[in-house]
Amino acid sequence: MSLSLDLKDLDVLTSNAKQIQDDVLKEILTLNANTEYLQRFLHGSSDKDLFKKNVPVVSYDDVRPYIERVANGERSDVISGGPITRFVRSSGTTGGKQKIFPMNDKYIEMMGYLMALSSLVTSKHFSDNVAEKGKKMGLHYIRTESTTPSGLRVCTALASFFMSDYFKNRPSKCNSEYTSPDQVILCPDINQSVYCHLLCGLSQRDKVVVVNATFAYVVVQAINALQIYWKELCSNIRSGHVSEWITDLECRNSVSSILRGPNPELADVIEQECSHTSWEGIITRLWPRAKYIQCAITGQMTQYIPTLEFYSNKLPIVSSTYGSSECLFGINMDPLSKPQDVSYTFLPNISYVEFLPVDHEGDMNSIVDLVDVKLGCYYEPVITNYFGLHRCLIGDILQVTGFYNDTPQFRFVRRKNMVLSVNVETTTEEDILKAMARATLVLDQSTNLMLTGFTCYADISTFPEESFDAPYKLGSKDGLIGALEIRVVQQGTFDSLMEYFISQGGSITQYKTPLCIKSSEALAVLENKVLAQFYSKKKPCSCDL
């Protein structure tokens, strides 16, 4: 697999997707055909036709026993022909439970390649050679990794990347492309890390050209932290000293070197901006050279678009890459596209990807290769990677929106699992987001309030909204489905919800506010902070927002 970083090579890749995909599958099967998992289907063969005929399409639960055997100390060749050196942990906030996936340094190399290629594409549109013209205020974090019974590390994909030698020894490190030193990213205490990211970013406010995070929520969370700490941050800049509660010595010392002594003039400027009653445009007021915000804004993250636009005076929001814990997929070739129009061009040289039509009705033979998808149709990706996943469904629903040369482009639609179902009806992630978009318009037009987060809970009784589907409306009309109840919660409640999920092993960099609460413990976090309740009818409720 070539990992070239020339945009001209991108045209070669996307113009030869079929051959490259066949070559990738051949390489994967040659590496893995004699593993315990594949041996029973392929008998050592690396033939594509035999692979498609004999290897079943599976879910994570089907391969979990093999993954757990390696995690518990058995040899990697139970499932992977290459060495398994660590595991990637999913967030668990979408599907309700965390999963682990095998990986090694090749995954890190692929991630670096995808990020670098995406950066080249984005630079072409914004002319922002960060090394020459400015820095990224990168809001990146890790959480303390765990280990399997056999001693292998388990952490998120991004944590693996930031802790890797690949990242530590990157060439761009010499140019200090981030406002924060690596020690801040690697600080295991999230609160100290958030504070120091802000302190470093404010100290270098005239150099910041990009605000960068994994997900939109991370940027919103950083602004929330800024609202809490801005006076203390100004005091640090004014005195040239880091607050005493920053006790991680490597983090503290590296940030002290960024401050470089007292700067009362800068502290006055920041204090003046943060003292305004309204924080509208606070990002562009504090970082006037910022050209765009770079973060994932599709799927569940679309709920944060109005908040980011409010804080940034509608700076462009660039959702540059698409990937999952199972696999890395592609990049956004049109960074200036509106968030609702974002599509990703799949790169054919990373993994072998097939596509199962959403309307397959149990016909698994309807699965197609990357280059054979049809414009406008909906599919679920089926992943075969280098590390032990073979024809594994990942649960995302994508729509084909176009082609870049011969390679399809996809829009992320939703997660496969329904969000709510009270009485046979299916209320999807898209339905919920449409409904909340309407609610946001009402807030904008009739109050001075701003929707900062929402989630739902089905109590097996209810629901309305024009955005919802026909079975829902019918059930509601017939009295089988009760009324919608809206519960307004205290400010900061969704931060508490995030803290709960992080305490269960999640990561702030991966965190997505779940659109549907299924955990009774998570529901209790919300119910304990309810300020007011509203009903759409005189019937019991089904949904908390």
C-alpha cells in the first residue's frame, strides 16, 4: 500500500479504485488466510471469489469471542496474521456499550496518512500553510489507558495516535504546529489538559489560524470551560505563572515555557472580550486570525452547529475526515461545503470495503464492491481490514452522493440502530435531529435562549412532531403512543452526562451525547437536574430532552 502525500497521487488512487481495492484484499488475505478465523472458510487461499462465497458477513458480536481470546493472552493468529500490539476502544455512547478492536502500528501509520492528506486538501482551499502562517489550537486529549488480561494496551484510536512514536517524532513537531506542547495533549487529567489548552491558545492568540478538535462537542465543551476559567486564565497571563492546581509537572513546565513571563497587555485584551454580556463571536474576538473550525460535524454532531456558529460568527466548519474505531475511510474533498452537504471520498488503499444495501431484506448476496455502488442509494459499510476484521458490519448508514474520478463519495446519514421505538414505530437519528432543528428555530425567534444539548428516553408510552414517521403519527393518533414530554435541565447537565460516560471508560475526544438514553444510571444524571417539564398533550410522556 502506497502512503504517498502528493495531491497528484490522490487522482491516481481515485482513478484506479477497483484495482487498488483488489490489491488490498489480496494483501489482507495473504496475511490472514491461515488464521484460525479464516482458515475454516478459505483453507489458506487468498482468492477473492472464494472469499466472497465462503466468508460470512458478521457483526461485532460474532467476532468478539476471537478478539477476547487474543485480549486474554492467546496468540494473535487466532484472528490476525500480523502482530496485535494494542486494542482500539470505541466510545460506547452510540451503541450503548464499548467495543475493542485489534490493531498495530500499521493502523497508526494509516491514521497519520489520512490526516496529512486531508490537511493538504484543506490547505489548498484555505491557503493556510500552518507552519508558515500560524498554528492550530488543537483541543486534543487522552485518558489513562487500560490493559487487557494479557497486558496489551487498550485506548481510543486518537489516544493511540498521540501516544505513538509516529506522533512524537513527526517532522512538523519542529515547527510547533499546535499552540499546545505535546505534554498538554498527553496529560491524563482532563481538567488540567483543557485548562492548559486554553491558556496556551490565549497566550498565542495572534498565531491561531485554526481551532481544531475531533468532534464539535469538544469545541463547545472548551468554550464552556473558558466561561468558567477566563478570569483565572487572565490572571495566569498577567503574572506569567500557571495556576497551582495544575500539578502535572510535565504539563506545567511546558506551559510555563509558552507563557514566557508576565503579559498584562494581553491579559487586558482577553479580559475585555470575555467581560461582554454576550459571548456571540467569542472565538473570532479572542482569536481574530482564525479561518475555520476543524471538527467532525456530521451525524449526532449536527446539533452543535448553531452553537458553534453563534460563538464563531459563522466561521466555516470543516469536517475533514471520516473514520470509525473499526476502520479509516476517507476525506472531505470540499472543505468549504456546508455541514449538511459534507461528503467523504473513500480512499481505496486503506482497507477493503464492501457495501450492503439498506433495503437488502436479508439477501446478503446483494452486497457490492466500492466501485459498484449506485448514486443516491443507501448502504452499510462492510469492513475487511489488516487486523482481524473480515466482512464486519459497522452500523453506519451512508448515502452515495457522487464520485471523485472513479471513487464514490458518501454522506453520513445515521447509525443503523433506531433511536426510539415505543410501539413498533421507528424514530431514527435523522428524525430526532430534524425535530430539534425546528425547536432551535423557535428558540432563536422567540427567546434569548440557546439549545446546547439534548437527548431522548423512551418510557414505553409516547411521542409527536411533524418530522417523525407515519407509524409514529398513526400510533399517536390512535392513543397507542402517549404525549411528548420536554424536560428542561440545569445548565451544565450535559457536562455531567459526559463525565458519567467518561467515568465508565469513555474518552472526551470520542464523546458523543447519546441521542437515546438507555442506561438507567445515565438517565438519573438528567432527572436529578430537571428544572421544568412541559407536555404536548394530557398524557404520559416518552421523551426527555
